[in-house]
Amino acid sequence: MILTDTHTHQYYAPENPQERAQAIQRAFDNGISRLFLPNVDSETIPQVFELAKQYPNNCFPMMGLHPCSVKDNFEEELAIIKQAIDSNKIYAIGEIGIDLYWDKTHIEQQKAAFRTQINWAKELGLPIVIHCREAFDEILEILEAEKDEKLRGIFHCFTGNAEQAQKVIDLNFYLGIGGVVTYKNSGLDKTVAQIDPKYLVLETDAPYLPPVPYRGKPNESSYLLHIAQKVADLHQMEIEKMAKITTENSKTIFGI
């Protein structure tokens, strides 16, 4: 069984290199042998590529400017990230998007950065990985405006309803399902049960959003097993079959 964690910040969690190596080995031991790593800003670029260098057959880098890292100097940050993209092999532009949960101060800058990075992805023939928090309508508006045959990717950490899920799918995006699907009162389980697995990929977003039974603890990629089992149960299929479907979906998206 091969499982794919399509979104993990495992490169800085935990901070201790030895503990990090142990956490990654636990993932491998649980069959999670494909890890896709997004940076968040210019400072996290080296860690992503270092881990990809250490595990070239397992860790695959993505590059982008996280919306929470978009400040007044966002154009300088984008320039640094673009240089890294031009100098290295990457598999997606991400994570990018809009986050209005913490701060709405830089909403226009977030929109501008999002559009810029969407265009990078189109030029490079890469998928995008979208971060969306309290900004579904704003992101949908931009995606509708940018929609063409080149626009594709993953709606990371999807927690919306069935109607929103269909809108995402109609835009040629897959839904990234993480630990929230295991939370009793999230309602995401009811949504995921209605969605054909051919539109799903699995993720942890480690060290955030750990699945049950690890809530309150730092997340790690090995816990993807619990997410996969939950999604498999919702579709009344064996976990091995869900692993195969979602991993094949990830290969379609990332090309590896």
C-alpha cells in the first residue's frame, strides 16, 4: 500500500533534525512514502530543498508565498521565491491563496500575489495548491477569472460543503482532505461521503490539524493513515483501494 501526503510541513516539524528523521521514518513505516512539501516564505525555501535532497524518492518540493506571509514587501518575497523556482525542480506552486481569518489588512496584496503565482503555474505547466481560509468567495472569483485549460491543482485543507466542493471540482481542482474529516462535529465527513474519490487527495498539513486520536498534539505525516481509514470508511471501501485511488490522483496532479 502506497499513501501520499500531498501537503506536509514536515521539514520544520519537529525542529530537532533527529526527531524529524524519526517522524519521517514512521511515515514510511506506515506506507506513506510520498510527501509533498510546501514552503511558506523565502526563509523556508532552504529547508524544503534540503529535505528533498535527503529523500529524493520520497520528498517532493513545492514553492509559493503563503497568504499569511504576504505583507507590504510581498513583491520582494515573490522575486526570491521565483528565483528558487527557476533554479530547482518543483512539482507545484503552493501553497498560495487568500487567508482572511487572521488579518484583512493585506487583502489586496494577497489577491495580487495569488494572481501572480497562478500565472507562474500556467507558464510552467504546474498545478497550484490553494490555501483558503474565510475567503472562499474571493478565491472563487479569481479562479473564475483565471480559468482556462492550464488552471488546475488542489484545494488544500478543504472544509466546505457539498455545493462548494462541486464548484471546486468544476474548476478542475481536486479536494485535499485532512484531519478535519475525523473531527466529530466538523460536518466534513458528510460532505466527503458524497464526493467521488476520483476527486480526492489526502494530506496532513503537519504539524497542524492532527486527526483523531491525536488532537491536541503536533501532527505528522504518519498520521495520514487515520485520515485514509476514515475516508475509506465513508466510502465503504478497503483502505488499500482508497490509498491506490488517491495516490493515482496525486500522480495525475503532480506528474510523479
